[in-house]
Amino acid sequence: MQPDGSISQAVSLAKARLTSLSSHLRTSKPKIVVCRDLGPDVMPLLVKRDDLEVVLWTEDCVCDREWLLKNVQGAAGIVIVFSELVNAELLDAAGPNLKVVSTMSVGYEHIHVPELVERNIRLGYTPDVLTDAVADISVMLALMAGRNANETMGIVREGLSLIKVSHTSNISPSRTVGFLGFGRISHATLARLIPFGVTDCIYSSNPNSATSSKKERDEAILKQHHPQLKSLRPVDKDTLAKESDVLFVLAPGGPSTRHLVNEEFLRKMKKHSVLVNVGRGTVVDSDALAKALREKWIWGAGIDVVEGEPHVGKDHPLVKEPRCNILPHIGSASFETRLAMATLAVENCLAGISGQEMPAELDVKAL
Amino acid sequence: MQPDGSISQAVSLAKARLTSLSSHLRTSKPKIVVCRDLGPDVMPLLVKRDDLEVVLWTEDCVCDREWLLKNVQGAAGIVIVFSELVNAELLDAAGPNLKVVSTMSVGYEHIHVPELVERNIRLGYTPDVLTDAVADISVMLALMAGRNANETMGIVREGLSLIKVSHTSNISPSRTVGFLGFGRISHATLARLIPFGVTDCIYSSNPNSATSSKKERDEAILKQHHPQLKSLRPVDKDTLAKESDVLFVLAPGGPSTRHLVNEEFLRKMKKHSVLVNVGRGTVVDSDALAKALREKWIWGAGIDVVEGEPHVGKDHPLVKEPRCNILPHIGSASFETRLAMATLAVENCLAGISGQEMPAELDVKAL
């Protein structure tokens, strides 16, 4: 929220309330609450339909919770982004009409899944479509962390002409990349890194998936990047920390991965290594990472996600570290990707409220 | 220079003067002036030799001009970086002993070549070794410009949690990259971009090089990136401006390329295109680029070089543009690259003062 935005915020709340009220008086059709304007290409899929009541948060900022709790009442479907917490409070406010929650994200840490199961509410999400955009950001942050982008850009911003030798960086033509979590985004990131001179890849991933299928997959990846990529192998977390020159955190969120990257892990890393987190903020202990950067256990970091976001203030320990390149969770924020995500989210929602098969449904009972 | 560095600057000047004086009294061997500390791996190549007098600017900042003019007197060789202007003033100060100028750079805009020719002084430079490091930075800046890195990092820095839809970006899975100047760094940049989804490449380069050899080279590049790269063709500057989604400026400096990218050129570019300059600051008109960003003729820019650097203050028109990602000329600033450049610069200098073949000499008479 902008610090000086309280008046415009109040006006927008009032406007939104009026819109909601008038549309409610007009109709008693299935109601869909949309927490972000999905743009001129996607919104018509909803608003042009006579058989739906659509209530939209129209502001170009995070949806107001109070507004949402009021407007969600009686909704059959909700289209949300990662900033909307879906918990008992929201679901109770919605009431028994709610059939589907459709999130414009691949992750679902903001959703209390057991609460959905209890109420028999379906969950749509948007996998795959954001792979390329997030892989792009992963490579960008790896380069930025290695080449001290934030620190050296700060020199320009302050109008100084001083370039110190210490601003040189660690990019090497022969190096090992590590992945904590090795799914589609990791594969796409690795593919982008090959022409930069990456020769070896190690990863640590979900121990529950079948070893045989992993082996087959790894052989295919090695073949795809032959002859540049010399090796690709699963390792334990200890080896991952010790051998990675660039470490990408792309593990899913949740309690099982919380603070996997902690002080103990960071102390094992190479002095010239960089850490990139574009997965989930919760996987990395922010205080430990700040300490690692301050005390130079590692060279630098590039992160698109932070535990506790979007509430990351000026005095956050990572914001204070010049060697920490921080983006405000824009990994999937490219025009094409957001368009694809928004389209899929609407399709999921529409299928969900009419009891049809959803293009991308998460099996909440199996989670 | 740091604003509060005047005292330490004075102390360092005094120290350097003493070092120079005592070494001059001690020896009458060939003198080499080195304008940047080349580090513990390279300096011994010079200082461990008994048959040389080495005078070094030891501070971790741009070499002081006054210090250089005093110490260069009687030198047989000078090792410099791009921040040292080699003109009649410096060469006159050096006097008739000077046999070689060795620059730790691939460009030589800071060197008045006719003055070298007139005095029969040889010129060493460091081509090739910085190709990979600069190609890395080129890709990094293209991604940063496309994904609004500077603007969105500013949001985090200010402690705001507001992510606007307008912060989404223009990366597209199918797009055309353009190169103004198509030498080794451009080829290395193109190779890195292929896995990002680049399908077509256009370029505009030196009209003096032979068309037949270009054709052969282009066929080899197309083959190398088959089947991802669909087309590669030379175009005129008008087409380059109109068709590039990402335009890389990698042309050499000098009067013939000055302000090739001016207001007229920028007005022809696509609204969602980004401009990357890692070549020479002089090729892009800074005022025109600032206007293009302010008035949204193009989406964003990423630059490692600015006309007039290193004197780029807080009030520079480009520093004020949030869509301009500016690095302080760190394109070649990686450990390995600087090591290779420093080694080559020393080898050039030593060969030059002893009248031998230099590993990388520029034929100043042919320029």
C-alpha cells in the first residue's frame, strides 16, 4: 500500500461497495468474486456472460481483506492470487454456496486445504504456464547476484564513480549448479544456463517420487544438453550445500521444506557461491541468509520471494544487505504468462461452479 | 571518488609519491607505470623482476591524473584501464623513453591513436578474453530491462508492498533480437539467448567487412543454433530499429558510430522493445534515450556504459529514469576475466618495452 494512498483507498473502497451492491440488487445469478483485474483480454470471459454476477476488485494493488470478506458472501466461485489468504474466516464469510476457489498461482501455501476438504470446495491452480517466466527470472537473479547488480547499481544511483576491485564477481566458465527441488522450472532454468558454461548439475528433491522414473528423466536431460553438460546427479543436502557454485531454491512450500536453507546449510556453502530463491520464501531462513551475506559466508543472493511477504519493510534484514538482490515476487509477471494464468484461472472457476472437469484442478483430498 | 575521501586521498597521494621517489633513486632500470593494482596473481609478474622499476597506483579507485602525469615521466611502458585518457599531455609528460601503452580493455576510445603514431609508440589491448563476461552482462541487462528490475527493486528498497500490473513485462517466447554491431560478443550473447526462446536475429554491422565472409559466418551460426533459430540476416538501421524486440548495442566507439541511436532511431522502435548498451556509451544519445523512456516510446533499457562516464551524477537524465537499469561499466568485471585481461596487459607491456612481438597488439598505423 502506498503511504499516501489512504484517501484514494477509501474512495476506491466506496466505489467497489457501490458496484457490488448494485450488481447484487440486479441479479441472483451465480456470483464470482475476482480479486485482481484480469485485464481487457480475460475479463470479458466473465463480464460478458449474462448468467453470472461478477464482483471485481478494480484497484491496481493487493485486494483489501475487509472488502473481500464482505463481497465474498454468497459467492459460488473466487478467483484469487497468492496475496489472498484462504482460511476458515474467508470460507465462512462466503457461506455454503461456494463451490470453487481458483488461484492464479502454481503454489497453494496461501490456502488452508483441509478447510476446503471439509466444505467440499474444489481448488483450481495454474501450473506449467509460468515455467518460462520464472526460469527467466531465476537466471536473471543468478547473474545479478554473481555480478553484484544491486550493490553496483546503488553506486550509480548515489552518483559515485567509484568502482572497486571488490565489485568483480565469480562467474566461471566451468561450474556446478545445484537445485533444491528439481521440477519443471528447474529443468527450464538448467536449459537456459547451458550456454553460459555450466558443466555439472546436482539436485536434491522430494524423496517420495520414484527413483526409476527420475533416472530415466535425468538420462533424457543429459542427452538433451550433450556434450556441454558433463554430469547430472541427485545428492543429499549436505553435498548440495558444499558443491554448488550457484544454488537455486525451487522447492515447494509448506511445513516439510520450512527453513531447509538455514544457518547450518549456509555455513557449508562455498565462499564464492550465490543463492537464488524464486520458489517459496519459507524455504529460506531470512535471518540466517542476512547473516551469511553480512559475514561473507557466501558471495551474494537473488530472491524473488521472502518469508512474510508482502510485508517486507525497509528495515527487513535482507533489504539492508547490498549483496541481496530482491524482487517483489514478479517471477511470473510477464504479459504472456499473466494472460495465460488469468485465462486458466477463469476457465477453472467457470468449470468448477458448473460442476464440470477443470483444466487444472488440485486434488485437495489427496494432499 | 568518494565524497568524503579527500583526506585519505591526500594521504594516498603522499604515499604514492614517496614510493615513486624512493624507487627512482634506487634504480635506473626501464620504468613501468601501472594505473591499477592487478592483484596478487598478476603483480608478481612485474614486481618480482629485478630488471624493472615498477610504479603502482595502489588505491582501489580510479588513478589520479595528477599522480599519473608526475609518475609517468621517463616511463618505458604504461599499463592503463579505460579511465585513463592517453593524449598529447600524458605522452609529453612521459617523454621520449615511452615505447608502449598497454590498455586493459578491448576498446581504445580513451587513446588518441595519431599521437601514438607520431611518437612511434606501440599499443597493446585485451580482445577476446572478455567476450564471455560481457555476453553474460548483456543477457542480464536484457532480462532486467524486460522485467523492470530497477523499478521493482526500488519498490522493495522503499519498503512498499505494492506490485502494480504495470510492472509486468514483455518477455515473449517467440521474438526477434537485433544487434547493432555483430562481432564476437554479439555471437556469444545470441548463443546464450537461444534457450530463452529467441527465434530470429537481425543485425547491422560495419559495412566495410567483406559480404562473402559474413554470409559463410552467418550460415555457420544458423547451423549451430538449428532448429531453434529460424533466421539470421543483415538489415539496414531502419529495419533494425523497427523489428527488434530486444536491441543490443555492441558497436565500436569513435566518431563514425557516435549517436547512431538517437531520437530518430528510438522513435522507430517497438513500444515493448528494450535497448541494451554494453558497448560504448557514445553510440547512444543519453538525452534521447531518457526521453524515449520517459515518454514510453520503448519499454526499458539496460546499460553498462554511458557517454561521459565515469562522471555520471545523481542528476544525470538516465539515472532519473526508473526504467533505465544502469551498471557502472562492470561488463568485464569478473574474477577470471580481469585476471586474464591483467595478465595479457602485462605480457603486452613487457613484450613492448623489449621490442618483441606482443600477444595482442593493435596496428596503430592501420587505424
